[in-house]
Amino acid sequence: MQQLAAQSEIDFHSEVYKDAYSRINAIVIEGEQEAHENYLALAELLPDCKDELTRLSKMESRHKKGFESCGRNLQVTPDLQFAKEFFAGLHSNFQTAAAEGKVVTCLLIQSLIIECFAIAAYNIYIPVADDFARKITEGVVKDEYSHLNFGEVWLKEHFEQSKAELEEANRQNLPIVWKMLNQVENDARVLAMEKEALVEDFMIQYGEALSNIGFTTRDIMRLSAYGLTG
Ligand code: Y39
Ligand code: FE
Ligand code: FE
């Protein structure tokens, strides 16, 4: 099997691997922490969904703990300062939207964009992860699909009144995702995760999400590739 062959060539204990892992692992830890906070903010914005969103936020804290243990298992210290800077763009856009009560924008950033980014990254990581991290990540990715589903269902139910805000939020935030992927490309490659595979999986997840919400194929093409080329 191709994946097993590739995997056997990865030296999880080499300095090169651990150096790249110190940033990727930090990104995931910081991402899970911010996702936890984002769902708590959404719980305040959507009182009818407060219990459900509080439950999602607790799942994100568990994910964070799981990925911290993956770093410890490889004796890697996560570079959390790097990770904070990595997320700064999406983080500040989420904060601004939350302060303005723009729940549609908040859902697009966290429940669609960030969840699709997480699902793509975890799907690509699982076949090339060390045994310990693979088990953790397999458990986490199942949860991420349920987080994406929350956003899809809510936005589908409010599609007509959300459409314009979704378009604008997509325009502001999708180009940030492409920049983030460029920033992480070299470190991801050291972990045997190819940028092309990440982009492809992200586009599939995000396109499917937009379709489930109610966008037409034509809209999806335009929205999901926005900012990808220059
Ligand atoms: O909803 C969630 O749990 C998402 C916040 C977690 C972070 C996902 C960040 C993944 C990017 C990793 C890029 C590695 C190539
Ligand atoms: Fe998570
Ligand atoms: Fe999540």
C-alpha cells in the first residue's frame, strides 16, 4: 500500500520532523483553543442554540488536550507564538464580527472555513501520522464533521437572509486561508502532507458545505476559489 510505504520512510524523531511539528502542532493546538472560544461566543449570539454550542466548545477543548499529548509524545515543544500569528487574520475578523453581532459571518469563519480547513488537514495527516497521533486525530476528525454540520444546518435554515453576508464574509476570509496554506506549505511537506492535497480536500469540503446550505453550482465555483489565484 502506497500510504504505508510512504509512512515507513518518515522519521518521526528526526530534528527536521520535530522542528516542523513544533509549528504544525502549535497551529492545531491554538486552532482548537480559538475554536473553543469561538463556539462560546456563538453560544452568546445564538441563545436558542446555547446548549448545543456549549457542547461543541467543550469538544474543542478536548481536541486541544489530545493534540497537546501528541506533541508531548514526540517530545516537541509547540511554538504557540507562531501559531497565534498564523491565526491572527481569521481571529480578528471573527472578533470584529462577534462584536457587531454578525452571526452569519461568525458561522462562516468558524463552522465553515475553519472546520473545512481542519477536516482537510486531519484527513491528509491521518495516513502519515505516527501511531499515537493517528488514533487521536481519527477521533477528532469525526467531531469536526459534526461542527461543520451545525453551521450548514443553521445557514440552510436562514439561507435567504444570510446570502449577502455569506458572500461578503467569503470574500474577506477565503483569501486568508490561501495565505495560511502557503505559510504552512514547507512544514506540512516535512510531515508528508502535500499542499495540493490540502487545497483539494478543502475545496471539496467547502464546496459540499456551500451546496448543502443552498448555493448553486455556479455560485460554489465562484465562492470556493475566490482569491486562490492572486
Ligand atoms: O474546529 C476546529 O477544531 C479547528 C480549529 C481546528 C484547527 C484546525 C487547523 C488546521 C490547520 C492545520 C494546517 C496544517 C497543514
Ligand atoms: Fe476541533
Ligand atoms: Fe471544530
